[in-house]
Amino acid sequence: MESLVQLAADPTAWAALATLVVMEVVLGIDNLIFISIITNKLPVEQQSRARRIGIGLALILRLALLGTVAYIVHLTQPVFEIFGKGLSWRDMILIAGGLFLLWKATKEIHHSLDPDPQEKTGGGASLGFTAAIGQILILDLVFSIDSIITAVGMTEHVPIMVIAVLAAVTVMLLAADPLSRFIAANPTVVMLALGFLIMIGMTLIAEGFGAHVPKGYVYTAMAFSAGVEVLNILGRRARQAKRKAA
């Protein structure tokens, strides 16, 4: 208890907490986009519950991993080499997660471009509840490991990591339903979000092979693309309102 009081009185700890909260929220965006796209393929009555379960699993995985910080640190140690490049367990998890994202996003893009997908699926929801939760769990694990390793690199204080994770997951929980409704109401945003997932997947693979991609570049590109799409949406709504008024 005394150590917590000392930590609360340390300005450096507060600065680390603020920085880590922002970082964890930004990292949570990737997780949230995937959850929104997957849950929007479920029946309407199941979507909100699936999002809450997905985000709840993300919180549980992050807190569980924080309990094994000493072991998580060793995940960055190379376990074998390929073409002279040492790969750690973290690298392999990032590569596997990136490949899964590429496969999933490509499949969803193909599904969006299919002129008559209902004939192939027989109608109804295109994804089962259990399958959706399983896919969310896979990516929750990848993003959680990346999130905790980032946290370990920024501070050595576990209470700060716990508070940052709780804050980030709370933001994800509050933003999940509005983001999913926005994506569902604007079909062109779905394609943009799938493009984001491909870019995130490629970034994970690159980082797994040791090519560091500054997150600022990735999120700036995403923000610019989202800004352009917002202008397109506003333009379409203005034209529709004008036609109705006429």
C-alpha cells in the first residue's frame, strides 16, 4: 500500500500513465475495428452481446498477461533463426496474427464484391455466434500481447499498466456500439475499414520480421483516409437532401 502511495505522489508516474493510456487506446483501435466488422455480420439481436464479450475477452487476456509480465518479457528473446534473422515467440505471434488479418480482410472484401452472396450462403447471417467469438479471441490474443509488451517497454510499474489497460478497454466498450452502427449505416466505410485491416495485417507481419513501422505513419494514413471518406459521406447526404427537397 505504501508503494502505491509513493507511486501516486510521483509526477513521473503520472506522466507515464498518461502516455501509456493514450498508447493503449490507440492500439485498441485496431482491435475495435476488427470486432465491429465481425459482429456486424451477426443477427442484430446478437451483435451488441458479441461486442461486449469480445471486449471483455480483450480485458481478461490483457490482465492475465499482466500477471505474467516476467514471462512476457522473455517472449522477445529469439528462439530460432530463418535466413540469419532471429525470430521470437512474439514475432511469430505477430506474423500469424498479421496473416490471419490479411486472410480475413481479403475474404470479407471478396464477400462484399460478390454480386449475389445469398445464393452461396443460403441466406441469413453469414457468420455464427461461436465462430465470431472464436475469431475475435484469436485477434484479441495477438493485440493483447502487442499491447502488454508495449506497456512493459514504457513503464516497470504494474499498477500503471493495469490502470492504462482498464482505461483503454473502457474507451473500447463505450465506442464499440457507435462505431459498429456507423459502419453498418455507411457501406463504403466497410471497405475502408477492411483496407485498414489489410494495412494493420501487413504492419504486424513487417514488425514480426523485425522491420519497425512507426505507428504514427500508419495512424496518420488511416486518419487521412477516414477524413476523405467523411467528406464523401457528407457530400452524399447533401445531394440526397437536395433531391428530396426538389
